[in-house]
Amino acid sequence: MTASDPKTSRAAEAGQSGSDIRSDVHVSIEPRESGGLAVGLESRVAPYYGEAILTQTRHVLETLGVKNARVAIHDEGALPYVIAARIETAVRRAGLANSHKALPEPVEPPAPSGKDRLRRSRLYLPGTEPKYMINAGLHGPDAIILDLEDSVQHAEKDAARILVRNALRAVSFGTCERMVRINQLPLGLEDLAEIIPEAPDLVLIPKVEHPGQVTQVDRMISELKLRHQINRPVWLMPILESGQGIENAAPIAAAAESVVALTIGLEDYTADLGVAKTAEGRESLYARSRLVNAARAAGVQAIDSVYSDAGDREGLKRWGEASRALGFEGMGCIHPAQIPVIHAAFAPSPAEIDSAQKIVGAFEQAQQRGVAVVSLGSKMVDPAVVQRALKLVARAKAMGLA
Amino acid sequence: MTERVELAHNAAQRRVPSMVNNKPQIPYLGVGKYQPRGRKHAPPIRSSKDYPENGDKRVVDIETALRKCGLRDGMVISNHHHLRDGDQVALMMLEAAAKIGVKDLLWFPSASFPSQKPAIDLMEKGVIHHIEGSMNGPLGDYCTQGKMRGMGVLRSHGGRWQAIQDGEVHIDIAVVAAPTADMFGNADGSHGKSACGSLGFALADSTYADHVIVVTDNPVPFPCVPWQIQGNNVDYVVEVESIGDPARIVSGTTQITRSPDRLRIAEFVARFLREAGIMKNGFSFQAGAGGIALAFVDCLRRMMKEDGVKARFVRGGSTKYLVELLQEGLTDYILDGQTFDLDGVKSMAGDSRHAATSPFTSYNYHGKGNFASLVDAVVLGATEVDVNFNANVVTHSDGRLLHGIGGWQNCLFAGCSILALPSFRERIPVIVDEVTTLTGPGEMIDVVVTERGIAINPLRADLLGAVKGSRLPIRPIQDIKAEVEQICGGKPARPKLGDRPVAVVKWVDGTVLDTVWQTG
């Protein structure tokens, strides 16, 4: 443990406040050599939670080993896990923190996530925007993804890491799989150290071009899990965003046991190719097909990119249906309104379910009678068709459709 | 005002004053418990011989009209609020009164708006003694800070009609802003450059006041057709350059909320009406013009189309969204109390199925029934609701005046009254142990819909039964409350309220439901 040294410490701040800010808090801290802690609070919720905020502030400062400082809190209705994160960020930036973390009260984590669970939709949540986090699970995506990468400015990477860590611990996302998109390596490795102790269900690795990047992340996660006694899976989803990444899709998909899906980042991929990204996506057809094929070869899921026009439901529906037809099992969402559209697009049609159920019924009958050949009416059903029908019915059940 | 106020507990266990502005009060006795007696209040009998035979009642300005009406100290003068924040007539009237030099007026608008802030100055100068009518923004703060000489009296739209009709408030002079009028005083709201749609809030004033002045910026030769205000009740007509700022009278467009949480609430409300079997052919509903309400109308419209269901009538505050229902044949009628946007104004002016209503037809509790109880479902907001479904709509949780009651209390008489609310705002939980200011008794509130689930009042076993087995997230209200308190970091501290009453909240029958206390 390092005691704070006033000579190496400096004034620092974290978080946001202002009339257009909601659910966040701005913390500024000014170290001093003596005089103890002086905490000033301005808050819209002061009549209701003013005392609670002051108590929490002192508690966080004590946990982090801050003894002498002036602290000004300008609160815009932030929830306790956000307040803790912002204070910790300011204290670390001020060079005052010991090695402790100011962790918020935990909520019950969801059941461990299965390798083949539904991953139709994953809702992106910017890692420094607390206002979107608390209700994200209510909108019913299969997963939420706390983003540390593109949605976070470089200067806020430290803040996002701490906020995301606290959100993993203290926010209930319902039955959603809790994903985190880390930064490109090596910065991503620092992200892992902060978030893995809070047991995310899945880590997305951006800009993967070689299987070695996946094994590096996988090894680090294994070490961290061991050290922090995390006994639940932390799956990996590499994001392929370049020609090189797509070329290596097959070895990347097979790089580690914990890889459960491959996905593609179309903005970067089309930039790498030097072509325009279109609504039809013809320019990425090869890459997406190749990714689907590589994923299938490795027995993992193929997950599509996002549809970036949140207002265009029709376009999203067309994209999603085409994507399912190519072999993808889901895609990303940038707005909760996209979730039901995506779920509908990736759902098998009633006719498909009906016909698959008939095949499954015939298969079960054949098994009961000890017959190897499955037949429906006068037609013999190919074993591959039986397998596809079993898979489709299982998926339809998971979606609540069968 | 420094008079000592005696307080007594009413039937809702709230402490209320027994005298308000020197008038004895009846404490709230419970829903339907107070039996009014006597006859309605009435203006004096007039004779045509005293009015110009050619029907020309025009005088040169408001000051002249007020003088001719005999304005003097202590009188009650009123306005309607159909021009909302764009109104200029109320201030013209108050300033003319100041110029005449009278003092201690009781200003009795159907609602006040932030643009009427200069009224504070007139209270400081003694021209206005106090305001009875909804107050928010600067006027609300002035009242809650205890600076007003008299007590504020908050009434619902129906309650205001009741108070005028029953003679609780006698209006000496009503000044009616009219988007169109003729020289005889016939007046209409849905035409003219300052068109606002319905003029229903002015109907009681024009019927019961001793004197009525119509002020218009769109004079037309007799007859003004249609007329919502009858010239036979009008003493004087004044023509002015402008009665209001059109941009703030109606909004150009009303916007559906874009917040995913609020859209989710709106969708839950619509699904609830569908699953509970309320959304069926010939049904009726009312929703306001807030973001959630508009999104609700949009969802319900989709479901009505899917299920081939048509409403008999919908109640406004009308907006583009209600007008579209009418135009698409999804409702036979709009019964409109106030008109919120340009589409609403246009529709009322041009479509006979879009009818103007008044607080008399829609809301007055001391009448032979009213439309509000004929509505199958109503979707309302609130600032707080408690575990017994009692709700607050008039103050912030800290006791500062926030909203008027509007038609809110009256609407609770609908077949199914629904509060559509986020479960917390900022960090402040909406479901509480006890509301700061009681505006609606819990027995009148049937359903609370939040983004975290739907709570049905246990008194409504029928509704609980109707949605049993549906996929709606029906939860006990305590359960939602506990979840939100966990998120917000515990129960909020109770705000500290003063012990001096600054306003009272009336129930629909004129009894005193609760008290607003001085703060800050």
C-alpha cells in the first residue's frame, strides 16, 4: 500500500455536470498537507439524498486512503455506483489513491452464460455515459455491451474503466449477457485487469488480425480469474475489422476454447478496403460470408455488425433478414428501439418452425421405434435436414416462439 | 398574511385549514361523501334596454371597459388560459386595473403561466391581493415562499366550474380573450390569427360573472359563427392589436418522447388496455399532451388497427395524434377541452366531429353527471404516488408548486385511471411511503405503469383478473418501490416542509383535500 504523498499529488477532476447532464456527477479534488477532508456538495437531489451523498463521499475517500483534501461534488442525480466511480477516478488522477478500490454494493449477477446462448442483439452502452446504463436491461436485448473503445475519448479511458467496473458490479441488467468491449491491445490488457474481477460474461476484442491476440487476452483473463476466484465463464468474441482479420478468420475463431463468436466491424473494414459503406452492404458480402464460414468451421456463432441509422427501421429489418439468410445469428444495436426489429428479423418464420417441428416429431418417433431412417409421409428425410430442424426448433424455443 | 390558521385533519388524514382567505371551508369528507344543497349562484338580471339596440358593445380600451363595469378595490377578476404562455390579455387587464388605481384584487385565472410573472410586481404593489388558480414557475415560487398575502387555492378544471356555479367564488368582472368576436360579444376560439381552439374554460366566467368583457384581435361583422361565448352574456367588447403570441399559444408540433424508457411505459399502457379488454369496439379514452401520453396514443393506434377496433370518442387536449385517429376513422368523435397544437386547432375549425367541450360538460361534479365518468380509460401523469395509490400532481416532492391540477382530478372518475410514470426521476423515487401533497385519493387510481412493471390497485380485483395470464409485467407496487429504492441507494429523506399553509388543494366537490406548506 502506498500512502498518498502530497509532493506527487495534484488537483484533479472527473465526471460531468451542467444543466444538460443527467445521472452523472462532477468531482474535483484538491490535495492539501493537513486539515483533513473538506467536502462541499451541490446537488439537485440534496433534500432527499444530500446526507447519503456526503456519507458515501467520506466513505469512498477513506477507503482510498485520502486523508487531507478539499473535495467539491456537483451532482446531477447520479446513482451511488456512479458517484463512487467518479470520486475514485478523481482521486486516482490526483495521485492520491492507495491500491484499494471503492466498490459499490453488488447486485446478484445473472446466471453464468452458456456458450451457445442466443446472441441476437447486443445493445451498445458508451462506457462513460451512466444515464443509459441503469435501464438498459429493461429493453430486453440478449446482451448489453459496455464499451471502453470507440465511444470513449482517449482522455476518459481511465474513467470509463472504473465506471464500467462499477456498473458490472452494481447494475442489474436482468437476464442480459454482460459484455465488455475492451480497447485494442495493449491498452485492452489494462482494461481486463480492472473489469475481470467483476466477472463480465463476455469480452469483445477489437481489431483482431491474428490468433495470437486472442490467446494473449485469453491467457490474461485466465490468470485474472484464478487470482480473483472467478468461477464462471468469460467468453470471447473477436471483432474482425480489416482485410487481414478477415483473411485470418478461421485461425482466430479456433484460437481459444473460450471464443464463442466472431463478429465484424464494418466501419473499419470498409475504411481498410477504401470503399464506401452502403445500406445494402454489397462491398462487405465476401468478408461477411467468409466470417460466417470460418465461424461455422470452428463451431462458433457468426454475429453481424451494427446498422447505424437508428431511425430507419425498414432498412434495419431488411439488413437483419439478409444477415440471417447469410448465416449470422445476431447483430449489434445502437438504440433500444432496434431490439424488437432485430429479434423479429432473426426469428424463424412460423412456416419454418412448423415444418421443422414436423421433422423433429418424425425424428423422435423413429428413435422411439429404433429406426435409423427418418421419414415424413412418403418422403425420407436427410440426416442433415434433421440436424438443421433440431437446431431451428431449439432456437425457436429459446426465443419463446415454439 | 399573518392570520392564525386553525388546522384540522380531514378524512384523508391530512391537516387542512378551516378558513381560507376569510372563508370557512369544509374539510374533505371522502369520495362522494359531501352533499351540496341550495341553488346555483347567478348573475344579476339585466335588461336589453340598457344595452345598445344596434348590438354594438364596443368600447375604446380595456381600461374604459373596466371603469364602465365599476371596477373597485377587492373585486374578483378572471381570465381563461386557452392562450397558455402566449396570453397577453390577462396582463393588459391587470395593468389597466393598476392604472385605475384599485387595490386588493383577487385574480382568478383558470391557470397562470410563467409569462405572467409581472403579476408578482402587482402583488408587491398591492394591486392584486392574491391569486386563486394554478400557479407554477415564478408565481408558484412566490406562493410557496409565503410571499402572497392570501392563500392560493388550487382547483381542478371541474372544481373551478363547481366553485363558480356554487357561489364559492363570485366573479365581479370576467375578461375573456377571444381569437374571433363580433361587436355583440359572440366569440369563438378556433379562427383568427391567435386561434387556440376551444374557449371552454371561459364559459363559466361568461355565464356567472356580474360583468363580462370580450377582448379580441380579430373583430368580424355580426354574426361571429360559430360562437362558443354567447354575446348575450357580454357587457363590452374591446378590440386590440394582439391578444397573444401565436408561437406560444399552440405548439407547431407536439413531439412524441424519444426516451426508450418512456416509450416502454407508453407501450405497457397500450398493451394493458388491450390485454384487459378495455380496448374494444366503441370504447373511449383520454390522454394528455405529454411525451408519454402521445407515445401511448401512437402505440394504441397501431394496436387498434391490428385488432380492427374503433373508438366511439376520444377526449382531448387534442393534438395531431388524436386528429389522425379521427381522420383515419379510428374514432367517431374528439370531445376536446383544450387544443394543444395547430393540427388540433385546424381540425376543430373544420371538422364537425371534433367538438369543443367545457368543464361543465366534461368535469363539473356538482351537475347531473359529467363526461369524465363515461370515459373508459384515462392516462395521466403525477409527481409521486404512494403504496396506497394516493398521488401528487401539484407539487415537487419537496413541496414547491409545480403544476395546476388541470382536469387530472376529474379524470380519475374514468372507468380505469392509469398513472404512467418513470419509476424514478433523476435519483428521486416516484413511489413513496407518503405523498408530499395529496391531489388524488388512492381509491380513485387504478393502475400505475412504470418502465419496471405495472402495479394494479388491489381494490380493482376485476382488472387484476382481466390481465391474469397475460405477458404483462404485473407486480405489487411495494415490489417496484423496493427495487427502485435499492437502485437509488435507499429511501429518500423526507423533505422538510414549513408549518405555515400557503395554498390549499380542493377536491372536485369543493372540500379541502390537502395543504401546500411554505418552503424555503
